[in-house]
Amino acid sequence: MAVASRLNVTAALVAVQVFFGLHYAAARHIMTAIPPRAWATLRIVPAAILLMAYVLWRRPSALPRAPRDLWRLAVYSVFGVVINQVCFVEGLYRTRTAHSAIINTGIPVATLLIALVAGTESATGRKLTGIGLALCGVLYLLLHTGATMPGQFVTGDILTLINGLSYAFFLVISKPILSRCSSLGVTAWLLTFGAVGISALGLPQLLQLDVSAVPASVWWTGAFVVIFPTILAYILNSWALARVESSLVALFIYLQPLIAATLGVFWLGEPLGAETIIAGAFIFTGVGVAVWNRPGAARAASPDNS
């Protein structure tokens, strides 16, 4: 690959992780005025409509059309979109921005663990060591949070962990269809099906929302999240994955918690405790040990879970 092309791909991957990192603080700001499940609905429904419109306009042949595939994608959307997004916003609403970002950084390791249990990956000493280190980081964060912080922080961290595990499970079960169908078309269907499920859970909160009481800054931030950390981030990520070895992509996930934690401190006024730094060190090391040069895990690191 030419140097210029390599730089373009690197810029795209950095932009993706910057968008994802910004989303944590942006979502916390949005949820000061819009309840979590209402916000999940307002995020996913427009994103599904816009992405499906984009695919129908630019690449209609990318959409899977076989009834068997559509049924599978509807089921997969429960784990990859509905549980994932609802637990993400409910967890982020209750915990610190840095906690949420660091726990989600362990998704590649969670994916590996589920793949080992399912028998689609073989166990090695390095993989098990990486899983152990990441697990120690998550447990340390949860136990320390429970001992020193309000109960809602523990609830938020657990919901965030469920969000990550659900998405990791989705990555494992969806691998066959992603290996033979366009990732862009698959994601368009997943968001479309997921929008239906999220709407069912978020509509009660949405109907009670006093739209006139929501500040303009929240609506502008919401529009940013729909366009950049949701739609554009996925398009850039798909474009980059088609042009560079996927093992490189795993490295960029480390930017997310750094950006999220920085914004949490300077924008939202959240303290950055020692427990966050220690847990992050364990999880980062575990991810690095487990997924370094593992193409499948690298792909698991970057889709739009957050």
C-alpha cells in the first residue's frame, strides 16, 4: 500500500476511535435532559433509517435478502443492538465515563472467551493469560467501586459489563454471516431490526419526554452522535478494514478510554480515580496479550458497540 493510502487509512481509524471516545461524554451530556432508553431510541432509529437509505442508494446489492438470513439477523440484532445499546446507555447513565470506556475496551477479550467456550477458537497459554489479566481488571474495578462508591456506580458498571458481553456474544454468533455477506449490508439490517426492539423499550420514556424542555445544545449533541459516532464511524471503519490488515485495527481501540476519560474529567467534571487507572492497566495489558496479531479479534475491537 502506498504511503499516502496508508496515511489515509490511519487517519480514518483514528477518526473512528475519536468519534467513539467522544460519544461517551456526549451521551452523558445528552442524558442530563433525555432519559437513557429514550436517547437510545433517538440514536438508533435515525441511524438505521439513514444507513439503510445510504446502502439502498449506493450499494443495494450489499443487502442480504434470503429469508433465512433475515431471520438470523433479526435474532442477532437482539444481542448486537437491543441489549447492547440499552445496557450501554443505562450503564453509562449510572457510572463514570472512564469506567464505561475501560470496561468496553475488554470486548475483544470477552469475544475470545466466548469463542473458546463455543469451541470456535483453540485455547493457548497467551490467550488464557490475556483473559485472566483483563478479568482481574474488571473484577478489581467492580469490587473497588462497590467498596468505595454509591450503589448506582456498581449497577452502572455491571450493566456496562452486560453490554460488552452481549456484544461479544453477538460477534461470535454472527461471524458466519459476516464472512459471506457484506458487513455494510448486514449492519444496515441489524440496525433496522434493532431499531424496532429498542423502540419497544424506549417508547414509554420517549412519550413522556417534554421536548420543549430539552436544551438546544442537547439536540445538537444528539445530531452529532447520530451522524459521526454512529453512521460515519461505521462507514469509515468498513472502508479502512478493506484496505489494511485487521490486526492493526485492534491497536486503535486504546484511544477510546483515553479520550473518554479526558472528556469526563474536563467536560463533565468527573474525578479520575486510582481504581480506574489500575483496572485500565490490567485490561489494556490483557487485551494486548490476548489479541495481538489475531485478525478476528482485531475486527471485534472496532465495530460500533459504544
